[in-house]
Amino acid sequence: MHRRFRVQVAFRVAVIAALVAGAAYLVLGLRLYLPGGLLGACAIPVAVSLVRYVEKTTRDLTRFLESVRYADFTRRFTTDGRGPVFEDLRDAFEDVTAEFRRLRAEKERQVQYLQQVVQHLGVALITYQDDGEVETMNTAARRLLRTGPIRHVEALERVSDELAETLRTLDSGEQAMVRVEEEDRTLQLAVRVSRFQLQGEPHALASIQDLRNELEEKEMEAWQQLTSVLTHEIMNSVAPISSLASTASRRLRVGERNGTISADQATDAREAVNTIERRSEGLMNFVDAYRSFTDIPAPEFEVLDAEGLLSDVEGLLRAQIEEQNLAVVVSVDPSGLTLSADPDLLDQLLINLALNAVQALEEAPGTGQGRIELRAFVDRRSRPVIQVEDNGPGIPDDVQEKIFVPFFTTKEEGSGIGLSLSRQIMRLHGGRLSVRSTEGDGAVFTLRF
Ligand code: ADP
């Protein structure tokens, strides 16, 4: 229908001109008013068609520009054979849409890239609008606050009212400390908020760090370094002392036999040397035990049946349990619960905890019957959890801070290595070991995987 634009327009103009000229001739020249009028009226539809035809081009342009505005780049500008001018125009529009598409893809790439970076960061990050509507929450934030995706900062009231309030009101650039007490853990959160405008709209970016956990990790690293340096140094010095003491003791015996040393002198000296020998051997054993703390092998993960795991621990402690007449309860919910861990390391850890419970009940039997519960279940996020609980004397608040420090012990024969080793094992599993206890009212150790 559409020919070249120029031809179409020129044709219509020519028809209108011819009709008007014809009408003028009839009216003015021949004085034929009626036919002249009719012929003139014929020019009207042609004029309307001319206007429509020109408007169609404008409409096409408008539609095309709208499609650009709504970023719909599927629509194409058609020339309908309206001639080279329109082909040039179409080419120009195609260039424009190609450039728009390229810019849009580039923008999307950048957004995705930044989102990856944000998700990957170890620091918990939340961005939200001024009214509290959450825009982004990275993996670290969800893990730290143990929440799924949230829509509104208010949802964090479930974790802590103070945290939600701090996010809403903290001034830009300021830092606040928020303490969060949960059933099985205490967080010491450092919250920093920066507020900014994006296209006139106020936004906020909050970073949240758990200082306590971070300190614990640093502390553990420092302890490990110290232990490895110390054990190395002690071993280097003690090994020759121990062997020299044996040599000296042998020489004394020979001297005594030869009569070069009097019996009295020999006895005194031998006693001294024997003591050195014994003490240095003791020291070597002691150091050897502590080496285990820095030399935990990397876990070899296997799928373990929780019920079997806990029953094994109970079996291993049967002798002590019967001797102290303790009640031991093993519960697994849901039954058949499995978890992925290194069987040897986890056994060692659970035995540490269960033995501590047995010893706590032995030291302070309390009034009721000694009771130990070994529990396995899943938490809100469907992660396996194991708990070892006793109704022993519990742990005073000021001691709770220290029990995970290597070598800390309140027992005469204790090594103080069990809990720090256990926590380290959980760390290597990517999990956590925490304690909850009220003095006089037992202790619960919780393993989260
Ligand atoms: P050790 O058992 O050699 O002392 P641990 O690191 O296993 O070393 O424990 C450190 C300290 O934690 C213990 O000396 C004890 O004071 C405290 N503790 C551990 N478990 C319990 C428990 N179930 N009840 C009370 N106190 C505990």
C-alpha cells in the first residue's frame, strides 16, 4: 500500500491541486456552481488521506520512541518501502537500539558483578531504604543473623530489637555495639551505617561484624602459634637434658662401683639426676600431648548416623556411668538423622564433652541423680545440632569466658586441652562449639554444623 513516501505525497498533492483547479474553472469560468462545488468537495477526502498518510509516519516514530523509552527493543522501525530517506532513518534507529541494548547488557553485567562481590564478602552487609525496606542482604549477613531473606529491617527484631532500632536510627558514619543473647550463643556486634542518596532517594548501607567470634578466632590462632613455638623450644632443650641425665646417672653407677665416688655422694647425686631425668621425661610427655592441639589433621568427611555416634559415646563411658550410677539419655530427632563429619575427630570431641560431664558430676554430685543427655536434632535452618548436657555444678560466668582457652583447667589432674581442642575440631568442620551454663544448674555444650 505504501509506495515511496515522496511519490505518495506528491500524487495526493497533485490530485488535490487538479481537483481544486477543476473546481475553480467550473465555478469561475463556466459558472457551473453545483458541479464545481461537487468537484471541489472531492478534494476533501484526498486531503484527509494526505494528512493521515503524513501522520502515520509521525505515529510510527512516536511508537518507536516509546518502545525505546520502555526499553522494549524487540520492536523494529519499518520503512514500508517509503524510500531511501526512511531507510537511513531506520538504520539510524537500529544503531540507537543496538547501542541501548549494549549499554543495558553492560549495566546488567556490572550489577551482577557487584552483587557477586557483595555476596562473597565475609562482612555482613545489608542495604535498605529509608523506610526500612531491605534491598540486599549478603550471605554473611544471613549466616551471622541466622535468617533467610528478609523484606524489612523490622524482621530483624526477631534477632534483636536493639539491632533493628540501631539500623533505623544510627547516624551515617557512626558505629554502635549491639549485644545479642541467643539460646546457644552471644554475639557482640559492631554495626556501622552509612547513609547516601541515590537519584534523590535516601538509602542506607549497614555493615555488621561479630567481634566476639572474630576475637575468638584470632585468640585461637595466637594460641596455636604460641603452642607450636613453645613445644618446639621446650622439646629442643628438654631432649638433651633428659639424655644427659641418663648418662650422668650411668656414670655415677660406674664411679660408685669403682670406688671413685663415695656411696653417700653417689646416692645424693643419683637422686638429683634421677629427679632431673624423671621431670624432663614428664615434661616431654606433657609437650607431646599439647602438640595434638596444633596438629589436628584435616577432617575427612563421611556421612554419619547421629544415633550410632551418640550410642558409641555412651558405650565407651559405660564403666564410669555405672560406677557413678548416672542416668544417660540419648535422643535423636528426627530418627535416622545423619550429619557429615570426620568420624574420628567427632568421636574424640564427643568423648571429651561426655567425660567432662561425667567428671563434673563426680566432683559435685549435687542432690538429685546425676544425669547426662546426649541429643541430636535439627535447628530452624535444618542444620544438624548435637548437645551434651549435664545437671552438674555448672560453670560460673567468669570461668565460662576461659574454658575454651588452651591449658585452662580447674581440675587437679586436668590438662585444659579438651575444650580448646574440641572447639578447634568444630572450626575445622566449619561449625561452632558453644556453652550455656548457669552456676549450680548444669551445663549444655552445643555443636552446630
Ligand atoms: P580439662 O577437662 O582437662 O580441665 P577442658 O578443656 O576439657 O580441660 O575443660 C576446661 C574446664 O572447663 C574444666 O577444667 C572445667 O572447669 C570446665 N568444664 C568443662 N566441662 C564442664 C562441665 N560439663 N561442667 C562444669 N565445668 C566444666
